[in-house]
Amino acid sequence: MGCLARRVFVGMPFLAALLAFGQDEPVFRSDVGLVQLSVIARDQQGKPVADLRRDEFQVREDGAPQNIRLFLATVEKAGESAAPRQPDVYTNRDARNATTDPHSGYSILLLDNLNTDFGDPFREDGTAWARTETLKMLRSLPAGEKIAIYAIRWRLQVVCEFATDRARLEEQLTKWTPSPDTPVTAVDSDLPAPPPGLSGNVALEISSVDGQLRVDAINREIDQLTAYLGAIPGRKNLIWMANRFAADPRRLFRLARANVAIYPLDPAGVKSPYERRRQMDGIAQMSGGLAFYGRNDLHVAIREAMDDGRVSYTLGYYRQSDDRRRATPYKLAVRVTRPGVTLRYRTEDSVDAPPPAPPNPDKGKAAALVMALGNPFDAVSIPVTAQVKEDHGMMDVVAALDVASFGLEQKQGRWKGNLEVVARFTAADGKTVGETSSHTLVLNLKPATYASFQRDGFQFHDRFRIPAKAADLRLLFGKVETGKAGSITVPVPAGAADKPAPKKVARR
């Protein structure tokens, strides 16, 4: 299948933008407006209470009563299981569905691979076998569960984007290769181990620096999760598996404010130390989740965290003014008048300082596309489904795109506009390898052609040479004028870059 549009190469200006904007940090905005709380209600037997009314709730902020202006009662059930996809088919439509689904019921497994060893499943310390327990949980899931799996490393890694296909979730987690770069003493201590051969003050200083670098990396990745999950409506349950929960509390406040309930889970099992348990309880209480520790049935604990919140209430009130210079968070309290009902919800709210004005707001129209290219999550404004196969050192891509999402304009009886296509390979550490491919599709479509693309999808076909050390291919389609983009991330088979190119066969 070939692309029907004429291809024009975009040279250094666009590639310069790639280099100039590739390291931008996410921006957070907090405006005066509606404050929303997700509330879990349980009876004396610990069962969900699903029939509470608005007039039975009371909300206070810093002790002052608030007028409940929003009230939603949600009862989530497992949806229909998606049809299994072929192993070589990749799409951003699953993530797109998450961002447009008005319901709750999404779960995220977050594997903290900076402080926890998920490698050897035969170790007996109750830590490394967490991946095996997670696989066991996936095999027991009912159809239709909406799950994503992410990993904290030196760069946030998407193991599997939101999906209901259990086989695909299991396949992606099985393929995932944990990083060996974790503190070897993470099970017994919160300090990373110094390199062998060092002792005294030198070893302590190196250990301290290493630990701070890991904290900084976790904070950045929590920020990325907040920006992404905040765009998904409803309650999200984040199951955070780690031996050390080292994020800045302010980052966790933001995450909770995005309607994300945090469920810290210590894979050390019964060896979980007491001090760590206190910290986990604090994180869970602040966000409205639950902490899981001191147990070795990790697959059961994960299921319990996923099931929590299927019955929930969303309460909202308007804050009259936000003090952006305030150093302490707002204290939140929710009560219910019905006897015998206990509630769980996030107990604090924070307000971010206004973001600084961009130094050059008119410079670099491609900045939005560049940020989408560097984001660990797939961009979803332009739906993409592609069949990608490795062929003699090349990645062969046949994609179908939603032409209506391009934002083309009708001029002189035709549909016109440009679509940027960018392909970038990255190594296992997230760094770019090889050259970034960038070109423009100039579209000038007759009405009949546009109508056929609406019906069958806009077809794109290209091949990309695999550079040495490549681990992933990120393919992005975007429109500079609007910043809308769609992307997919495709793993590169090991050793694919070393395969010889196909021999040309002489025609007779």
C-alpha cells in the first residue's frame, strides 16, 4: 500500500526544532475552579455502599464547610474484551479510548525499577518475583479490564499502554527486560549500595549522590504521569510496586489531584520493614488509596487494588480563590451522615505557582510535535493503526490513519494541507540513535479520494533503516499549524540492525 500524497523533504529547520525543544519539561496549570474528590464508601463488613445521596455528604476545606456542586455515583463493571491484535500490529487507539472514555475503572501498574529488582524470578527475598506474581494476576483477570503497565527507570518506560487484551498485556510484560541498575540493598535499606572497593566517606558520598539522582528521576517521571493521567477522566488506580517510595510529596499531591488514587505495594512481602509501611500508609491516605505490605500473595493484592474503587462517588465544590503563594496544602475532610459507613478519599489539595511565561512564544511552531515525539506515551490526537515488520535490517511500516483528524482545509474544490512524518530510533536508555527521519506529506485530495480515505483510512507505507543499538522506533504523524499528533512506539527485534540488506534479483 502506497501513500497517494506527494512527499516533500523538510530539511534543517524542522530538525533544528527537534534538537531545540526535545528536552522540554511538562507544564502544570492550576486555575481557580472546581475541586473534585473521589470518595470510596464501605459498610461495617467492608462492602461497597452504592446508594448514598448528595445530601448525606459533607465536605470541609481547612475546616470550612463547602457547597457540593457536583455529585456523581459510579458503579464500574468489566467491559467487553477487545479482539486480540496480531503481534505485529500497533495502535494508539487504546490510549485514545482511555482519554475519551467518561467512565472510571482504569488501573495502572507502575514498576519502580530504579529501586527494586524485578529480574530473577527464582530469588527468595520476595522482591524479584513480583513480575511473576503480576503475570499470574493478568492470567486470572476477567475480560474487559482496562490496564496499563509502566516502569520507572532513568526514563519512564511504557511496557504496555492501556489495553483490555489480556494476552497482549502478558506478552508485553514477558518481553520487558528489567534494568540491572538497581541498588542491591534495596530490600533491606533505603540507601543504594556503594561500588565495590570503596569505603568510608567516599562510599557514603557516592551513595548519597546516586540516591539523589534516583529521586530526581522519579520526580520527573511522576510529573509525566500526572500530565498524562490527568487527561483521562474518572478515577484511576495507580498500583506502585517498589521497595522505596522516594517521590517529592508535592509531586504526589499533583498526582492525587488528577484523580489518581495511589496503592503502594511492597514486593518484599513479609520482609517489609516497619518504617516503610508507615510511609506507604501516608501516601495511600493522602491520595485515597490503600497500602499493601507484609504479604507474599502479590497477585491477590494487585487484584484487590484494582477492584477498589469500582463503586465510588465524585464530589465537587468551587474554591473562591487559590493562594498560589501558600506553602502548605489545603486540608480536606468528607463526612457522611449515614451510620456505619466509613469513607476514604484524598485528604489534601495543593495549588501550583503560575508557570513562567515562555521566553520565545512565537518561536518554533513544531514545538508541540517535538514534545509529543519525546513523550513516553503515545500521542492520540491522530488515530494510527500500523502493521510493522522487521525485514533485513529495515522496519517496514504500513499504516492506516484517520484523515478527518488531520484538520485539512477545503480550498478550490480539494482537501489541502500538510502532514509531518517523523521517525526516530532510540536505544534501551532512551537516547536517540541513528538519524531522525523527517519529511512532509503535501495533501491535495479530490473529494472522492478524501471520501474513500474517510471510509478505508489514509494509507501510508515506508521503510526505515534500523541503526545499531536501536531498541524502539517512534513514528509520529502531526500537523504543525495545530500541534495535533498521533504516534506509535514499536520495539525493534534484538539483532535486527545486524541483518544484511536483501539481495537484488536480476530481472530476466
